Amino acid sequence: MSKQIILILSIIQLISCSPTNLSITETNTHTKAQWITRAFNTIGSGEYSQIKAISWWHENFTNTYLRVDSSPKSIQAYRDGISPSIFTSETIFENEKLVPANGNKIYHAAYPDFGGTEDIVTDERIYYFEDLVEKELAWAYFSNNWIDEIVFPTQNVNTILTAGKIPFIRLMARSNFTEDQADPVYSMQRIIDGDFDEQLTQWAIDAANTETSLLAEFGTEVNGSWFPWNGVYNGGETSTDYGDPNLPDGPERFRDAYRHIIDICRENGATNITWFFHVDAEGQPDTNWNAIANYYPGDEYIDWVGASVYGNHFQEEEYIEFKDKLDMIYSDLTALTSKPIAILEFAITELE
């Protein structure tokens, strides 16, 4: 056989074995737009039937691109994903508490980029986000930082109400924005001991005086050691210095601090608040004592439970699908309670 024939046969064989039917786009499945599309497919599949609300975290911070408009493909993926009628902004309240929407619908909400301190609330930012995604919001999510003192955020609440949305207040027990350390002022034990009762009482009175429905949470992503209310900074796994000797002190102190805040609100007429319990899909430290059940204040205190379910914050991180991340926490939440579940934060950076 001649060398020319051998060469021709080799080329034919190589072509027949090559995956020529694959396009360039099909080989790259790790893009922000595709993550968003698959996230909405997961949420709307019916497989996770306790999920009754979702809230996108629309913000870029250092080296991250979490905003939905970080690329044309990403914003279009979000618009397509949120467009079905299953996602709604029409809220329902019973006895002053938010309840799931009718017909298995899911509330659509967001943190619409209220700045790095998470409290620069303007109606323009709310309307801009709604215009971007071509869908209205049920609520707008913002932080009530306790930097100098605990003060009810009346102006921010009124701004959101004027925009026709429900205010969702994150009570952030921090005197500074440094992460991964104990706060020098707001320990869980000091809250339990009543050191801030005067300020918390006025907060509750002001909340009641709004005479409107509010959503609130204390201890955002409590199972994450990046925040100072995590158990690692409030007693950790030690069980002999506080409360029940069979329970880890750190989570137990958080549980009781949250109960104390809600009790003060109830005693001062702030029954117009729907209370959320917020964890992260990947808690730290990864230990048994840091389990979310140890932090939970109980069904008699909490109305909804929720989780942060992020994809990559940074491109160099290991990629993980929304569904896989959700599976890390969903069964724990459903085992904890039958209360409705909200995806309180979800987002991903640009990966290309």
C-alpha cells in the first residue's frame, strides 16, 4: 500500500472519530448565563416544593460581577428565567404575616444594589432593577447596621413603601464591617443580658408605628463564621458555660438572642413583622456543633426559613451548579421545619 493511500485512510479515520458535532458553545457549559438558566429551571421544577420566594443579590464588590447586568447574555438569561407567571410580586398577608402566594407561585425579590454598606436605599435603584429584569419586586432587601447604635431605619422603610414594595430589614449586629472576628460591642450574651434593651424597645415601637407589614431577619447567614454572630465567636462548641449542657453554647446563645429580640418586638406591639431565619448553604466551620438546627429559635418564633445559595463569587473558585449547592441545605431546612423556604440570596460572578 502506498504512503499516499495510508495517509488518506488515516485522515478519514481521524475525521470519523472526531466529535465534529460539538459546537464551541456546547463545550463551555460554565457560564453565568447558563448557571442562571439552570437555577431558574431548578426553582420552577416543582422538585423543591417548599421554596416560596427567591431574591437575587444584585451587587458587584471587589473582583466580583454578581449584578444581573454584568453581561448581555446574563441579563437576558435572568429576564427569560423570571418571565414565567409562576414568579410574582403580589404578596399575601394573613394576620400581619407574609404567607406563600396562591397557586404554588413564588415571590420575586432582590437586593437591588443599595451600596457597599447595603443601606443606601433609593427608589431609583429599585425601579432600575425592575426595568433591567422586566419584572416587579415583591420586596426590597437592605441592611440595618448597628454601627453606632440600634435605630429603626424609618427613612429606608418609607422609601421602599413609597416605591410600592415590602421592606425587608436585615438586623445586622455589627459595630464595624470587619469579617471573620468577634464584634467588640454586640455579643450574643450582651443582647441576652439586656444591655441593648432600651434601644431594641424603641426599635420595636418604631416598627409598630409604621402600621404596615414588614419582613425582617436577625443574624444573616448565621452558620457562617464570616459574621460575628456565628457560634464560633459566642462560645463555640463549649456546652458548660451557658444554658443546656447538652447543647453547644455558641449556637444556643444566638438562638436565645434572637428569641429575646422577637420577644421585645411582641411586647411593644410590633406584631406586623414576619421573621426569617437565614443560613448559608455552606456553613463554616464545617463541624457538627455548627449545624443549623442548633441555631434555630423555633417555629413559635420564626415564620419563614431561608438560605443563601451562591455560585462562584470569583472565577478561580471551583464551579458548582445552583442545584448542587441547593441540595447541600434544602433537606436540612425541610427537616428543621415545615415553614416556607426563601432563597434569600443567590447570584454568581461572570465566568468568562
